[in-house]
Amino acid sequence: MTTGGALRRRPAQRRSQERVERMLDECALLLDEVGYAALTTKEVARRAEVPIGTFYQFFTDKQSLVRALALRNLEAYLDRIASRLAAAPLSDWTDAVDLVVDEFVRMKRTTPGFGVVDFGEVLAAPGGPALPGTQRMLDEALENNVIVADRLRSLIVDRLGVAPGDGLSRAFVVAVEAADAVLKLAFRVHPDGDPDLIAECKRLVRRYLSDHLA
């Protein structure tokens, strides 16, 4: 678990770690059931079977709980990508684009709560719009997509052996912003993500990044 930045204190004992994970699990389920607005710390604690006092030992409020969930989502997403990159050599850099989009779509379809909170932004519906004030849930100084772009760039650039640079960093931010917008549209059009729009998202990102990675 890598949610330390969102916690009041890190759980040191295994029992505490399990309690924190249960609270995050129940938070994710409740986001799907009732949405962010109706989410309460009391109900999360009740369903996780922990005293409300224990909840506040680790989280200040529901926003910090959701932030911890977003951080966990991001780490799970990056771990999935890293595992797939390690398991199957890339025949071309464009395969990495497809992999990144496919894993995001898969998590949107299968991961509890991910349709409401993926990497920090809180969505009123799976296709948006985002609630105001949730663009910097992962880091107070940087927008969520900047954090995601930087982590993806590090992962993919290391794998491809591409020389890093300011231009490439900026290109990944633009690519993530563009993909985010198109994928939001895909999930507005269809609850499982419109396949044609998902394909267009891949095509758009591949063509844009070709100037930087080809």
C-alpha cells in the first residue's frame, strides 16, 4: 500500500494495515453505490467494521480517504502496466500506448469506485464532469494528470530507452490530457466505454507522440 501521503499516520501493525485496506475497499464500493456526495465517513467505518475513532486515526475526512483511494488506484494501474511490459516485449513503442489505454479502460470496467474516482478527480458520472476542487487530489501543487503523466513517462521511457527531456515531459502531459478527455467522452456515450472512441483515443495519442518517440 502506497497511500502514506494521504494518511494522518501510516499503519505500522498488520491489523492496522488490514483496517485501512478495508476502509478503502468499502469506500470504493460505496462510491459506486451512492456517489461521492452521499459518501460518509460513518458509513465507511460501519461497513469496514472499525470504530469511527479508528477511522479518524488514519484519515482526516472523506476527502483524504478518497485521496488515499486514488493513490492506491494509481499504483495498481502502474503495477499492471509494469507487469505487462515485463511479461511481453514491445514490438513497437505504439504497443505501449495501446497497453496504457487498455489497462485504464479495464479498470474503469472492473475496479470498484474507479468510475467515480480514478486518479483523484471526482466525477459526478463515469464520463464526468469532475467536481470542482478535485483536480489536485494527488498533490497539492500539481494537477492529477501531471502526476499521472510523469509516472507513465518514467515507466515507458525507461522501458524504451528514450532520452528524457523537458519536451518529452510536456508531450506526455498533453497526451494524458487528450486521452483523458476522449476516454471521458467514450464513457459518456456508453457505460462500458464506446469501442470506436477508445480506438480513436489510441490513434490520437499514437499520432501525437510519434513526433517525440518515433
